[in-house]
Amino acid sequence: MWTVRFLGIVLTLSLAVACESPQQEPKAHNDPSRYSLAEDVLWASPGGFDLTMDVYTPVGDNGPYPVLMIFHGGGWLINDKSIMDQMAQYIATNGEYVVCNVDYRLLADQANTVTVDQIIGDVVGSVLWVKERISQYGGDPAQLAVTGDSAGAHLSAAIVNLGNRLSAEPYSEENLAFKPSYLPAAMTAQQVADSHGVEVQAALLSYGAFDLYGLGEGDFESWKNPFWYLGGVLPRGIFGDAYNAQTHPGLYKGVSPLHNVPLSSERLLPPQLLTVGTDDTLTTPAMVQAYLQKLRDAGQRAEYWEYQGKGHAFLDSRDSFAADAPPALDVMLNFLDSVFYPQTE
């Protein structure tokens, strides 16, 4: 559970990230000759709020390529896809993947009215858009992985665990299902769910927050969480002021991957890699391991890697990226390659 002390650490970290501008990167980390880039591709406009993604395509003739979708962190309240620019560039430089760096709505957007279920609807919609359109960018819609850090890891896990729960009706305790911000032409949300339209082939989850019910029982929705102020809005419930985890636990558990791990005999999830820094005091190794154990107890395939001596947000774009991120990204690339480019004897 997040404490005031931990949130103070995050406040310092977030301010530092916001103030830093990345220095010139070595070519091994970002080689623009290795990829083409389509910037700010519009993929949906829920309620008139434009959502875009950057699409990196390998230069070469080996396509169509597997696709990696990236969702940024920031407590569902701050940052945008630019915080993942350096990660996207590294993957595009060192891997054979189409990389989609995706924006979604934040809680603070649309006059501080966005709810967590709508954010999940955004990322689900982005998966559907990619599956329908990514062939135009050299990607293979049948080979898709999702990744994100912190809140972005939660959203990636929600795609994996909850992406089969879709509906045109509002999210409620009687309807724990999500309305995608984008739907393929002539398809309903229920038809997409029935056809397993949101299934992906792998997930890479970095220092994720997997239990929003636990956060709701803590200080996340109060003034003690500085992300509300960093987002420029007043604190409120993530489903609105009329709801909280004590009175409406089903709402909070319904958006928590930790509380929605199916048995492998009922639904087999794709292979997942969970990473966390040994010194992370926000999403601690113990918290990530709790989700790992849930997956393994359910018979799901999950791997785990701890980054020695590192805290939170080691994948974010900033001056320390060159020192902090590559070892973790190399582990992630090796995992991706094991799924999409397995060695044959």
C-alpha cells in the first residue's frame, strides 16, 4: 500500500523527470537509420479528446514484424507518451519490432472527469486499432505484445486479464466490462469480446501497480497523493466522488489485475515478464511478487527479474536513461525474442 513517505519519494522523482531533458544518446541506443517514424498518429477521439501514438517501423525487408505497444506510467494522472520516447527508440534500434508508443486519457483530463475504467477502455481500443491498421506500418497484427511501467504496467496487465470483458454499457458492479474507445467497423464490443479480439501474445510488466483495490483503501484518492497536484486537479475518487473502495469494492477489484487472474485451465494467458528494482519503495518487489505468485498459482506462465540497486521509473526518458535502462531493456528484448523469434535447432 502506498504511504505518505513513498509518495514523497515519487513526488521528488516526478519533478526530477519533468525538469530533465535527455542528453544526446549513443547510436547503440538510438539509431534513426534503423527505423522510420510516424509521429502523432491519431487513433481515437473519445468525447472529442484526441489520442495519438508514435509508430516505429524497422528499416528492411524482413517484415511483417511483431508489434510492441508501450503504455507510459505516471499514476494515471501525469506524463504522456514522450516519457517513453527513449525506450521506444532503444527497442526500435535493437530489435526487429514495430513499436507503438501510445497515449491514453488521464484521470485529470476532460475537466478531471475521466475514470479508470475509461482509461482501460482507451488502451483496449488502441489494441483494436493496431490490430486493424498496423499492417500499413509493416506490423503483423497476429503477433502483438504489450508493455508499460508503473501505471502503464497495470494497463498492460488489464489488457491481458480483462480484455475479454467488453460492453457498450457503462462500467458498474453489475457490469464489470469496458467500453473500447475504438471499435473495428461494423463490430460491437460484445462481438469483439466473443471473437477474442483483444488477445495478445506476450506482456512485459515493469514495476506495476496491480491492485487498485488496495490503493483505494489507502491514500491514493486523497491530498496525500501528490500526483493529483502534479496533474493540476483536486483529489477525487477514481470512479467519481460518489464511490470508494469501502462502499463499492467490486468496482475497484474489477480494474485490478491482481483480483482477476483466471486459472490456466479456464483461460490461458500469454507469457508475461515482470520486472522491478530491488530498491523500489513505491511498487516494491514484494508487491510485484504477490502478483507473480497469483499468476503461477493459477498455472499461468510468468517470469520475474529484479534490477539490482534500482528504484522506480528506471525506464523513463531522462538523462540517466543510458545508465539505467539498457540492462532492463535487454532482458525485455530477450524475452520478446524468445516468444516471437524462438531459436530452432
